[in-house]
Amino acid sequence: MENLYKRKLEAVENLKFFTEKIMNLSFKIEYQKAEAMIDERADYYAKVKEADDKIKESINKTTGYKETSQIKNIKSLIRKSLEETIEMDKCIRKNLNEELKNVKLSLNQPSTSSKVLNVKA
């Protein structure tokens, strides 16, 4: 059982580090790369979900399951990593929203560089 939790911890840590890489990208300059990485991030999430499903399956098969202190420590590390990943997700969403607002503003403002006035007589 402890090995299953260790695998989940490893998957969560990989998700966290990959999310951190995405967060450190400049969405203005590296938008396509960020978009591809966000799609790739779904694979990391799937690995976490797979590990979680294996743990649930093992708990259901085991009668008299008891959490050891080692498992409790691993679970707290998993929880902490997930909380950090959630905070990074919030930053990523915030950066994307700010970038979208900037693009909308630039699209909605008329071009001021053109000083030509067309008048028909």
C-alpha cells in the first residue's frame, strides 16, 4: 500500500514541476508552446488519477486497512504538493486572463497612427 502512495506522490510531484514550467513561460511570447504544454499536462493529471484509482481499488480489496504513520506522511506530502499545484494553476489562469484582456484592448482601440482624413467634395 505504501508503494502505491509513493507512486501517487511521484505522479503529483511530476505534475507540480510541469505546472511550474508552464507558469514560468511568457504567454505573450511563447503562447503556442504554453498551449501545447497545457495539453500535455493532461497526461500528468491522468497518471495521478490512475494512481489514485489503484489506491482506492486496493483499499476496497483489503479488509482491516490501517494507515501507518509512513502513509500519513506521504498523504500529507501529496496534499501539500496538490495545494501548491492549485496555486500555480490560479496564477496561470490569471496570466492568461490578463493576456486576453490586453489582446481585447488592442483589438478594440482604433489605430491612431493614421492621420489621413478622407473628405469628398
